[in-house]
Amino acid sequence: MGEEAYPCRKRAVLLLLAIYYGLLLSEFQITYGWTDQGMCTGSATGDEWPCTDYKLSSKLLIKGGTVVNAESQQVADVYIEDGIIVLVQPNIKVADEVHVLDATGRYVMPGGIDPHTHLEMPFMGQETIDDFFTGQAAALAGGTTMHIDFVIPTNGNLAHGFEVYAKKAEKSCMDYGFHVAVTSWNEDVARDMEMLVKEKGINSFKFFMAYKGALMVNDEQLLQGLKKCKSLGALAQVHAENGEAVAEGQSKMINLGITGPEGHALSRPPLLEGEATARAIRFAKFVNTPLYVVHVMSIDALDEIVSARRSGQRVIGEPVVSGLVLDDSKLWDPDFNIAAQYVMSPPIRSSGHHKALQAALSTGLLQLVGTDHCPFNSTQKQAGLNDFRNIPNGVNGIEERMHLVWDVMVNSGQISVMDYVRITSTACARIFNIYPRKGAILPNSDADIIILNPNATFQINAKSHHSKIDTNVYEGWIGKGKVEVTISRGRVVWQHEKLMVERGSGQYISMPPFGSLFDGIDKMDSEYLSSLRAPVHRENSHVAES
Ligand code: URP
Ligand code: ZN
Ligand code: ZN
């Protein structure tokens, strides 16, 4: 029937009703991320995944699973109210209105915390393809419930860079924190570092020793930065590669006519990673401040970290999942589009390195696993078709880390399930001073939880993953141990292969300075000062001066 058939008053009433229901519907879509096609969107940009209705209950009981923390495990129930864990004990009885999840035969563990991601990152003339919504949705589908991203300063300005990232992160659907990169040095940078620590919840700063002419700092800047970090109780992080030598290595490859992705690996060999790691470690020792080495990719870097730790120095080593499970063979693939996917820095190394990194992780020589999720799609990677130096560096991993670490480390028998919790979640929470709010299944902790079925199979491929990247460096991987449920702040956000995410629901997690890595640093400094036997008071010094 045509609209004209309605008399005027009827039309007005209908219009009002339509507006009313329209408002109701849009409220529903915004709050519950649900479209009439049965897709989760939560976004005005049309990002969609199949999903079911949102779990409305603010009370949740996870029943009968094996609850695993970094230091203990037991068969128990977990009771959650309003996003917080209330009770962890066997046989909890609850009222009928409480939503119950049966976890029998499954592991109930803290959600993963990824210490190293780059969402919406401007880099090498491109921007990473996952934003704070799509990247986090992908993370949740893979069992990660918090990540720490790197703020890139705006033309060297840290405070402005932080504001830009805070804005980008408003669309978050899971909790997140920030490290801030320091890419230059002057009084403004030092002042902003202080402001960010004291007012904005930042407790770590990253220094790039590579990417000459872009993000790289020199030795003098690194030393100043380390001193400032120490005074603020903030953890200094380094991307450890010798950027000067890398630039030289790149020219060498181009002069040899090696312009493809293999040139990337050949131009920045492990020894350059080892050298920079050693240099950063010695600077940190000189300043007496803790150091965190991001994306440890080689035995050369590993050896430096191990020997520093053996001498008592506080150095944290973070391997990333690509370095742990892949080797460099794909960089030699004749198809540029395949080879370019694997370009990241430091490069994925020849086989042997990843086995050594796994062994170090299993014995505690390395402490936690990140991803360095920095996704560029095929079109973006094409920028370096004729010159590997222009291929934007980075691979995916935010969605795959929890499954791959389980498959490669737990299924192989290299680590226990408790160790798994430690290296994927608890260690990160401790290092960045947010434990036990995060990284634990304990009363009063945030209810960020995964339920993993050790007997179920997972498969990785670009067609079914949730990240926006059109390729996947783990394409075709089939393994055992599947995250069946992800709970973010007490809400079921992933179940039955469906995402139920809400744009804007993620919260910024402030990270206080002076975490436990700083305990006793002041005593060591006093000891050092009293050991100097200086200045020597010489009788004749006054005479000599005058
Ligand atoms: O290739 C990488 N790693 N891209 C991200 C930037 C960085 O160095 O972490
Ligand atoms: Zn880096
Ligand atoms: Zn990175």
C-alpha cells in the first residue's frame, strides 16, 4: 500500500512511532553490536562478523574447569559479578538468574595480555590495517583480553602523540595500555615523559636503535632517555638493531642487485641485533636501570640477555610469536606477495634461532611472549615491489599468539600449563605493574578469562581470521588446544565461534611507575656511591688551582 493512502494524522503517528523504534534499534546496535543480519558490528564502518545475542547477565559462574594461575592450579568454579572475580573455589552455589558456563574438561585461565602491538600505526608511509576495534576484536577471538600498544610521537612530540592515540583508542572493545616511543631528545621530550608518567598512566618508553632517519635514536639520546626513565621509575624498552650498520647492509644488497624481500633479511643479520642488544644492556648497567628488550629474534641477542641476567642485571627479554614459530624460508619465496608478508624487523631468522628462543622461554631465560602485531595488507606491502627497503615492516599475530604458544610450547611438553599462563599473561601484568588486577584468576581481579579446550582443534587462515589483514603468516596452521570462550571484564565476548563485541567498551589501564623491577635500585646506587673512594681530598689541590 502506498504512503499516500494514509491520512495526514495517521502518517504523523506512524512517523513518530518509526522514530521511536528507530531510536530503540540504534541504541540496541550501539550497545550490543548487533545488526538485523545477525552480524556483530559495533562500528559505523561496517566491520562485521557473525554473532549471537549479547550475554546480558552481569553475574556469571564458570563451572567445573581447571583454574590455572601462574603458580597454582585446581579444579574449581569461578564466580563473577559486574566484571570482577568474586570467588574461586569448588562447588559454588548460585541463584537461578546467574548465567552458568560449563568448563568441565577445560582450562580456565587469565586472558592473554599482549605486551607488543601496533594498531593504527603510521609507519613507513602507511598505516597498519587494524584499528583499535578490529585489532582488539581479533585479539578477543584468539583469547587475548588486553594489549599494550606503542604511542608514536607526532613529529617528536610525545604529549601530542599520546592524545592522538587516546582518541584512536576510543573505539576499543577490550582493555588496553600504552608504551610511548621516544624518537628524539630535548627538554620538551624529558618534560613530556614526566607528565605522561605522573598524569597519564605511562610506565614504559621504547627507544628504537634502528630505522635510521625515522624513529631511530643515537647513543647519546638513548643514554639520556635511560637516565630519565630511571628517575621516573619507568621501564626502558629497546628495539635492538644497529641502525647505522643496517643502512649500510641495505645499500650493500641494493648494489648487489638484491632488491626483493630476501634482501631485508640479508641486510640486517643477527650480529647487528646482538651488537645493539649488548650496547643497550651495557648502557642500562651503566645507568643502573632495568631494561626490556622487545622482539628478541636471534640467538645473538638471546646470549647477551642471558649473560646479563647471569651477572644479576635486570633485563627482560620478550620473544614474539613469529620469531618463536617461523623461520626465514618464506622470504625467499619466488612470489613477492608471499615473501613480503614475512618482512618484519628484526627479521625472522633461519631455523635454529626459533628453537633456541623456545628453549630459553621454557627455562625462564626469556620472560614473556608478545606479537609485534603490525599488519599491512598485500597492497601496502606492494610499496616495496622493486626495493625491499620500502616494504612496510610487520606481521600479524594478535589473534594467533595464544593458540600458537599453546601448540608449540605446551603440546610439545616444553612448558606446563602454569608456565603458559605466566608467559602469556601474568609476567606481563607483573612487569608493567598491573598485577593482580590483570594476569590472575583471583578474587578482586578483573574478570578477563579464557576457557581453553585442550582436545579441540584450531586452524589458522586469512579467510576465517578476524583481523583486517588479507594474508596470514601462519596460514594453514592446524593445531590442538582451542580457546572456546573469551570473557572480557565479565562479559562473554567470544563463544561458539562468534564475536559479541561492543565498540567503546574497552578501558584504558593506567600503569603505575616503580614496579618491582625497581625494588632495591636505590640501595644499589648507594652501594655504588660508597664504593667509589672518591673524590679524593688532596692536600695540594687548592694550591694547584690557585
Ligand atoms: O617490523 C616491525 N617490528 N614493525 C613494527 C615496528 C617495530 O619495530 O616494532
Ligand atoms: Zn621494534
Ligand atoms: Zn613492534
